[in-house]
Amino acid sequence: MNIQAIKGVKDILPDDMPAWQHLEATARRIFEDFGFSEIRVPVFEYTELFARTIGASTDIVEKEMYTFEDRDGGSLTLRPEATAGVVRAVIEHNLVHTDPALKVYALGPMFRRERPQKGRYRQFHQVDVEAFGFTSPTVDAETIELALAYLDACGVRQHELVLNSVGDRHCRPAYVERLRQALRDVAPAMCADCQRRADANPLRVLDCKVPEDQAAIDALPRITDHLCEGCAAHFGEVRRQLDLLGIPYRLSHRLVRGLDYYVRTTFEVTSDLLGAQSSVLGGGRYDGLVKDLGGPDAAGIGFAVGMERLALLLPPREAEPRCDVFLMPLAAAALDRALRLQRELRGAGLAAMLDPEGRSFKSRMKQADKLGARFVAILGDDEMARGAWTVRDMARSEQQAVPEEKILDHLKEKANG
Ligand code: HAM
């Protein structure tokens, strides 16, 4: 039996790449326009980092991490998301001390052992954006504006912004206690996950998707009715600024997100074109996380876009092949000269190619067409005798003879012109 890729892990093939390159290039352009710099953090970290940031009783940490024992007995985990690693790196390299307002983005693969289905994979890619050192609600609104600007620049049209505030350490504990109390009566009739979480981490009950549990969940106390003055004011200002910027949103008190580090603003962008896995992007504020992990008291806010889901929302893109010059040595003695010219053209930054198999003239012309060659340079017996190449301008269907000593400069000038 041939070995196949792991279930839920996808190859991204050459035909897929034009779309991916477009999404990645657009990310770099838009994020850098908003003042963000790229950062790359490892794909694996000590397991404890994820348990301490994402939260020990979340789905991700409880059931979805690829964790393995290192040879020295330490526990390592393939990153299920990027925020934890970025926060660790920011602390380790003192980045918030040197630049109190740090804005970074990261691109790369993440790993979660979820049940694979359309839009849900075990290795998937995120573009992740994080800003440290900002407490102002203006930055919440701006971060959301950035997320939407990115989707817009990629060409995504049909989507909805969902918004919530999950409170902070002043108001959330009291709310969570209320939730715990309310769940005491209803949890025994709910799914096994809800029963377990009703006491250990009641907020997670709000993430439950089991249809039979929804009526009970809808009747539970709502965080937005229990925000402290500071959180209510912050949330009010975020909403006011979104209105000011003309950014529509839907409020959802159940948007607590699947990670424990959030405080105050949380948001997601969903699209009904995605089916069950409707969230293309999610994020929020996580003030306190940097400090909890041993760093300075720096606020944080960010979001991550799922690239596979984003790609699903866009029409396929055709590859744009680039071939400036296709060389066609037809005489046996012409190959050596063509190989040297190919090297010289490449050295000058041009995309030069030839057919190493030496197929017929007709099939080589077809190949040149397929490659989108702009010029074809032919060196056959006649050309060798004359000491001049035949250069064909493919767009104009014109040919001219170019003396051997001028061929490099001629092609450079034509191709760059
Ligand atoms: P998240 O909501 O867990 O947030 O993931 C963000 C996005 O990653 C989702 O909206 C989805 O598009 C994509 N995604 C998640 N799981 C899968 C999967 N199994 N297959 C395909 N795509 C998936 C975070 O990861 C946070 N770190 C976001 C953040 C950054 N918050 C603050 N800063």
C-alpha cells in the first residue's frame, strides 16, 4: 500500500499556490501598512506554555493537542495557535520593554487534533496579528478594522462581524459564579462536556454546539448584563468607534471564544459560505496574559485568520507563468551556446528556459506557448552558419536576426523594455 498523507492534513499543490501567495502577499502588505512587523516563532513549545495560556480546561488543551515526550522526558506540543508562542517570545526577548507599543504578525502552520471536515483540518495555517502595550478601546476598533481591511483586500465579500465583551478580572469572577449557580440546576440534563465544565470552567459551556443544549444555554445569565463600569465603558467606546467608522456588527453574548486568555473585547468574522466551520477569523483582547507568564504588565490584543477557510471563500486563481526567453538550440552544436546564454540571461535576472529533452521544433514551440514565453531565441544550422540567432517576439509574431555578439544585450533590453 502506498503511504498517504495523515488524515486531516492537506497538501497545498502548485495549482493552489497562486491563491495562497495572493493571501500571504496581501497579509504582508496590509499589516505592514498598519505598522506591524513580521515575527516567526517555533512550531513546537513546552506543553506547559499552552496549558497556561489557552487554559487547561479548554477543548484545545484537553483533547486537541499533539503532545509528545522528548527524549529527555520533557513534554513538547505542536502549536495549536500562535498567540502563546508570540507572547513567550515577546517576554523572552524583552520586546515590550524596548518598544512599549509592539505590533507583530506571524504566518504559519498550526496543529489541532479535531475531527476533519470541510474547513477543519489537523494541520492548518493562520495569519496571526498581535499588538502589545495598548489599552485604549481605539485599538480594539482599529484591530477589527484591520481584520476586515485584510479580508476586503483579499476579495472576501459575504461575511459578518460578531462582537462581545467577556469582562475582566473585576467583573468576570462574579459572573462566572452566577453562571455556576445557574448551571447547577440545568447541567445534569446537558451533554457530558457541559456537565464536566459546569463547575470547572462554566464559561466554556457557552461554546457548546450540541443542539439539545441550546435552549438551556440561551436562558443562562449573560456576561453583557454583568460587566463592571470599566468594561462597560470600554465596550461602549469600541462600539461607538465601530459605528463611527461605519463597520456593522452583530452582538453575541455567547462569543466567549474557545481560549481562556481573553478579557473584554472578543470578536469573530463568520461567513455562511463556509458551512458548519463558519468562522474565518477570531480574536480579542488578552490584557494580563503577558504579566501572568512572567512579563511586564502589558496589554495585548490580536486575531488570527484561518487561511484554508479564507481560500475557500475566494475563486480559484490561475497561475501566471513567467518566461522571458525560451531558448531553442536546434543544431547539435548549438546546445552548448544555448546553455551558456541561458546562464547569462538568468544572471541578468531574466526567466530563461530551454527544453533539455531536445524535442521536435513543433513541440518546443507548443511548450514555449504554454510557458507564456515572451521571446523565443532559435539557433539552428542556418543561424550557426550566419552567426546570428533568430529571435521571435511571441506577442507580435515578428522575427528578426540578431548577431551572436549582440544577443545577450538585445534580449536583456527587449525583456526589460
Ligand atoms: P481561533 O479562533 O482558535 O483563535 O482560531 C482562529 C482561526 O483559525 C479560526 O477562525 C479558523 O479560521 C482557523 N482555525 C482554527 N482551527 C482550525 C482548524 N482545525 N482547521 C482550519 N482552520 C482552523 C486563535 O487561534 C487565537 N490565537 C486568535 C488570536 C490571536 N487571539 C488573539 N490573538
